[in-house]
Amino acid sequence: MYKLLKAIFKDFKVDGKTIPSAFLDYRGNEEDYIIWQTNTTEPSFYAENELWFAESEIMVTVYSKISFLRMFEEVKKTMKNNGFIWIHDGLDMIDDDTKLYYKTSYFIKEKNQEENND
């Protein structure tokens, strides 16, 4: 799932602005950015004593100094266009240290066993 998410967010743009993204921890200087990670991966379908499919839950968190809502909408649209199913959103939050607004959205995606090795 790592390779897929990295590719999805490589050139992610909102209103013409490229938004940087990172796995687990962003270490850049931009005030708008995205963090993504796999929350869980669980078997979802067995046949002939073999695992055929697994389902991964992905967390995508949007951070912004001014407003994360537009970025958040684009993340949801992009994930849907890449075969992910939205399952729920977290609360609207603000980081006390950085004063960045943030919100996390959760998605699931089922992949066959050969695709799960990234």
C-alpha cells in the first residue's frame, strides 16, 4: 500500500498549488501538507486454504495554517478515484504548538495477495 499511496500523493495539487505529503511524519517547511499511513491490514477473503484478499485501512491527515477544508475535499475525491472507500472522518483539530489546523479521514481498500507485498 505504501507504493500506491506515495504515487497517489506525489504531485497532489489543490487549486494549482502542489501539496507535499509524507509517510507518518512531514519534515518540510510548508504550512499545508498531508500525512498518510496504513492503520491496519486484515485478511478479507480466503479460498482453497489460501489468502486471496486483504483489506487495509488508511489514515490521511490534512494540515493547514488557514483552512484545510478544500484540501480535505480533494483528498477524499482523489482517494475515491483510486479505488478507496471512505469510512469516516476524525474531528476538526488544531495543534497547540504549530497552530496548524488538521483533520484525519479514514479509508479502506481491498487488494489481492500479490498486490499486498508493497
